[in-house]
Amino acid sequence: MTVTVSAMFIPVHDPDAALGFYRDALGLELRNDVSSGDFRWVTVGAPEQDVDIVLFQPHGGRSQADGDTLLTLVTKGSLQAAIFRSDDLDTTFERVQASGAEVLQEPASQPWGVRDCAFRDPSGNLVRIAQA
């Protein structure tokens, strides 16, 4: 039996700003962009990887109270979004930094053996990028 990752979900308050970060700065491809009323379901992914990253709005499909609670956690930076890998961490760091993303940590070697950097996406999610 084999189990693989199919999709992961990252809450975002502004799908257009999220696309500017995940597609334009990180270089992920847009796979799907569907509107339903005032909400959008945007899916991105790495070009050679069969994992979908769904950028979803906290109020879509939730009660007002639940959406408000999730949005508060997102905008406070209380949720981790994802850890990505890059075959050229320094170039990736420079590209994401040039996009205006908030830098939390420049590329550095960690005591646990990985070299990585960290940003906040436009919604406040913590995003780490490790050297592949």
C-alpha cells in the first residue's frame, strides 16, 4: 500500500495577493481558479510535482464566526503554511525578497542540518524554503 500527498490547504485573505506570492515569487504554476459568489478556490503547484496547494479564503464554506476566527489566526501569523524546497536557495531567496515579501530569516544553516530561509506570505502565513 502506498499513500501520497494529494493536496494541502493554505488559508489566504486575498487570492490575488496570494497568487503574487505563490505563483509569481515562488514560481508555482496556477492549476485552477474557480469563483463561487464572493469567494475563490485557487490551486497552485510545483510544475513537476503532483501535489495541489489550495489557497482558500477563511470565510468560504464556513460560518461567519468560524471564518472570523480562522482569519484572525491567519493575519496574526499563528499558522504555518508550508515548507518548500529549492535547488538554489540563494536565488529563490533573492526572487522572493524582491517581490516585497516580509523576510523573517535570511538563508542560514540550522543546527538540525538544513539550510533554509523564512518569509511571511501576504496573509501572514509562515513559509519556509529549504535547500534541496
